[in-house]
Amino acid sequence: MSLMFLSGCDREPSYRGVSFIAYNYTQFDLDSVSVTDESGKSAATMQVSVGAGGGSVSCCYTLRGTEFTAQWRAYDPEILRNHLDDKDTDQYFFTKKKEVIFPPAEIPSGDAPLVLELHIYPDDHVEMALSRKMVNGRLPIVDTTRWLWRQHRDALGNFRDIYEVGHVIARVTKTSWGKYRIEDPADMREYMKMYFTVASNFDQDPVIKALLEKKDRQAGEFARAIVALSRESIAALRLLGSPPGDKNREVSPE
């Protein structure tokens, strides 16, 4: 498994024998995902669920250059669930395509297989990276879902199962990451705990909003502030806020 620089005036990188994985941080399940270089060679994988790298690693591919096209076919799992008996389910799928610039990258050290990663963010922008480590992704949607279901299941009575909770968490991530850049695992847990157990619009509280919008906020700072809230403050947020765990609340990074 190696990355080689081709001879010639442009010295374009060539990725030979790499595996491929896609990480999905959007609110949609992905039926298929591919990345294609300028010559038309592609790497692809299938069935990448909401919440990061639910798809399998596929191997082995050779891609060349620094300009790529990412394309994915997606659907809202909750909508499709309600239309499985329809004769034409293709109407519930859609395709997106994005151009990606991936400058020549240093090969990670180690003996594990070299993996080309494609990260699809809530705002549909995409990034590529090389890695030799299999992780759950850059936004801890899956781990947060498991934690919330395990620690606060009693407050999630309106949800069918953990998968529905994960779908809504992914939708809310469009705001938690898109607007507030919540990436730290502890911050993500506390953000979703507040959304699902206290009030869906808790982020509109002036004090909390100021902290979320703080430009120099450090990783974990938001989580520590939420944990330090008094019972009285939580009760007031719950009383004055909108019902927690809103499945259909319109969320947007704007």
C-alpha cells in the first residue's frame, strides 16, 4: 500500500492499492458513495448509515491527481420507512455531487492498510484524508447516540428505538456543528442531553447562547458549563423552553 509521485512536470500524486471508506455526518442514509479522479477512475462503497462510517471498507483502488468528484445517493430513513410498500421508492432517493481538492498528503506511518477517507459534513461539504486507523469519524454522532440511549432512555419515550434517536441527533448536528462547531465528545453529549431531555430550543437562552457563540471557546468548556448548571436553572429552561426531543424542528446553520 503506497502513495507515489509520478514523474513529469505536474508531479501528480498517485494513490495505488488504497482502501476506501466514507464517513457520513449528514442526516441522511447513503445508499452509495464514490470518489472519482479526473481520469474517471473511482473508489466506492455502499450503505453508509447516518452518523459516520456505517459502511464497510472497500479495497483496492488506484486514483490519481488532486482534483476529485465525490458523489452519493441518499435518502431520509424515516421517510423511506413509511413508504416501503410503494411501487416506486426511487422517488425518495436523491443524488449529490461535490468537487474536492485533495493536495498531496504525507503517508501516515505504520504497517496497517492505507485508507483513503471521505468525510461528508452536515452542510454537504466534503474533505479527504489518508489514515491507517479505523475510527468512528470526526463528529461523534454514533457514540453520542449510544450514550444518550444508555444514560437517558427514560426521557426518550417518544422515540421508537435507538436508530430513530440517531436520525434526530444527526439532524440536530446540522446546527450543533454547523452553527456552533460542536465537535468535542463531551460537548456533543451535553448539547444533545439538553436538546432531548430539557428543551429543544435550549440554545436560545441568552447565557447558553453566548457560550456557544464564544469565538475562543475551548473543547470541553461547554460541557463543563452545562454540568455546572443548578437544578433551578435546568427547571427554568425546561419550563420556558419548547418540548425536548422535537423530531421535526427545523434546524439550520444559518
